[in-house]
Amino acid sequence: PCASPHRGRSLERPGHRAQDGGSVVRGAQEAWVQKVDGRSDVKSCPVRDVARSSAIKESAALTRDVLEQHFSDLKGTLRKLLDERLMALLQEVDTIEQESIKPLDECQKLIEHGVSTADDLLQEGESAVQGGVGDQNETLCSFTKKALHIQLDSLPEVPSLVDVPCLSAQLDDCLLTVLKNQIFSHGTVASRPPVQIEELIEKPGGILVRWCKVDDDFIPQDYRLQCRRSTASHFEDVYVGSETEFIVLQIDPNIDYQFRACARGDGRQEWSPWSIPQTGRTTLVPHEWTPGLEGYSLSSRRNIALRNDSQSSGVLYSKAPTYFCGQTLTFRIETVGQSDKRDSLGVCVEQQNGYDSLQRDKAVCISTNGAVFVNGKEMTNQLPAVTTGSTVTFDMEIVQLGPAKDGGNFKLRVTISSNNREVVFDWVLDQSCGSLYFGCSFSYPGWKVLVF
């Protein structure tokens, strides 16, 4: 799933979460207990104990599987390495044997050839002595010539005894001791991971995951968050970094997702054991831009809008009024184009066609240069200009429902934040609004905005 980081202040405010269209999404055991008991304020200790006992058994079974698989793979690898080393040593023995025996074999062949020649010459001499007088002279002459050409007193050089190889295997018995010590210290079983999922908060089309360090002696360098659908078999990485909260986007409503986190200690390469998996879901539909407006191209999930090269201008609104007071609406600038003072990002009471900006009545917005507009009027306070990677957040809470002195009967406390700065003001409307539209407008192409 696509994920989006959240930095800076908390996405939720104490005392206003109940208004965001959904309560805090509990962990796996908490959610199961709520289903069994049918209430959000579960106090049934026996049921909680059963859920926690089930979690312990599940983690123990998973740990057994991991250990058995790891040591099985390790034994297979060690056996393969030992076999390869044995074959290399046996091949070395064969090579030394062949190279050492070859000159000795050649020497033996020369000696055997000389002995055979001398034996033949001896037999020929005996025949010459025993032959008749007429043939004796001729035979003796032939024997003499052969005897002169054969060097019976010459033998090939035979290697001395000290030069003859004597093979033996040199095996260091301390290897077994080293391996035994390494094997006996290999692996640990941790009963309490140093990091645990602390909170899951539903967002439109996403879930805000918060985790915390529970081991005081553990010094984290990085955190790692994984997610999966409850029906999936494998977790996937969605975040690695130093933050302790993260918004996971592209979450389908009313579908259970599991989350787990781990950490990497300062100066270490390996990751810690995983936290207990927690299950959460969001009941809030994702924010979507309205499709079909010439001048803007949308992503497949319609949460990213790109200002294209079309000459058409106008405000791109949300598909529906999906922003509720008490929530945090976030715009993240993925890419930037040329800025214009009429550019706008904000919320409004209703869609009004015919305008080229949200700098109008019944709307609050921020321009790309940082100027803030309320009902079409520019405020004195100004935020930094938006750049690539900037996040602009809108937070609203109801502060008055009855008649107001300035003529309005509905007042909202608005906080707009950008680049670690914020402005706070009251927005007075002449009618109550249960939900609001959001929108954007850009005069020049190249701007890309993600909303969540």
C-alpha cells in the first residue's frame, strides 16, 4: 500500500476525536473484545485474558516455525559448505598424488627397459659362445658392437627419500570448539519486543499508525513499519525512518488491516523482533477529486491531481463533502509549477462553478505564495510559500452554533499549518455545515497535489 509520512504536530487533538466521523481504531485484541462484548468500553477481564492468551500462543507458534525453518536452512547450508570443502581437499590429494608418482613411474619404466635390454644382450652373448667356429666370429662381432652402444652402467636419477611426498590430512580440532561456541550463542528468543504499536486512528482512506519504545534500555536508530490485509499472507514495508507515527494510505474502507513495527538499535544492522500485530480499519471513505474537469489529470484512486497543459481554468473540487470538523485535512505538494497569486488550496461550503480560485465567499484557502484568504479577503498573517514536499493542513472545530454578534450563526475555529508555521482564526458562516468540500486551483501546469 502507498504510504505517506506525517511530520510535525499530532494529526488529532484531544477532546475532538469523537467528531472526526470515527473513533480510535483499536488493536487486534481490543477490536475482537469489542465485537464480542458489543461495547466500546469493554471491561470483561476474562474475555481480555482469552484474547491475550491467544496472542501469546500465536506468537509462540510463529516463533517455533521461524526457528525450525532457520536452523533447517542453516544445517543445509553447513552441510553444503562441508561437502564442498571435502571435495576440494580430495581433489588436492589426487593432484599431489598424480604429480608425485609420475616421475617415479617414468624412472621405473627406464630401469625395467635397461634390465630387459641387458638380459637380451646376455642371452645373445651366451649364444655366441656356444655357437660353431664359423659363426662364432660374426656373432661375437655383433655382440661386441651392441655391448659398446648400450650403457649398462647408467641409471636414471631416483628422488631421495626426503624428496618423496608423504600425504596426510591436517585437521584443526579447535574448529569444533569455535563452531560449538558460535552455535550455542546463535539466536535469541525475545519475550518483549522493544517497540509496540500504540495507537491506530482512522483517516479518510487511510490509517494513522503510532508506535512507541517500551524498552528504556533500547536506543533506536530507525523504525520499520509493515502492513498487510488481514487476508494476506505476507507483510509489506510501508515506512522506514526515525518518526514514531505514519499515515498509511490506499486503505480500503471497512477492511481489516494488520500492522507491526520493529526498530534497529543505534549502530546496529539487524532489526529487533516485531511488535505484536495490531488490527485496524477505517470507516471513512477516502478523499477524492472530481473527475472530468479539463485542466486536471487524476490518479487511479483520484487522490492525486495534476495540473496539465490545458488552457482551461477553474477550481477542482472534491467529489463529495468528505471533510468533517475535528479531522485534519492534508494537502501534500508532490511537484510545483509556476506560481500565481490566484492559486489556491482550501475548503469551502459548496461547489461554485465559474470561479477560477477559492479566493471567494464561503471559502478559506492558502495561495501558493503563502497568503491566507477568508471569504475572499486576504489576512494580514501569512504562511511560507509552498514548495515540493510541503504539506498544508487544515484543522477545524466548532466554537459556536447559536447567533453571533457579527451576524453569523455558525463559527469555526480554523488552523492552517504549513512548513512548521500556522495561523489560527475564526470563520463565521451564515449556516451550519456538517461537512465541507475541499478544492484547489492553479493557473500554470506542473502542480501535483496529494490529498488525504
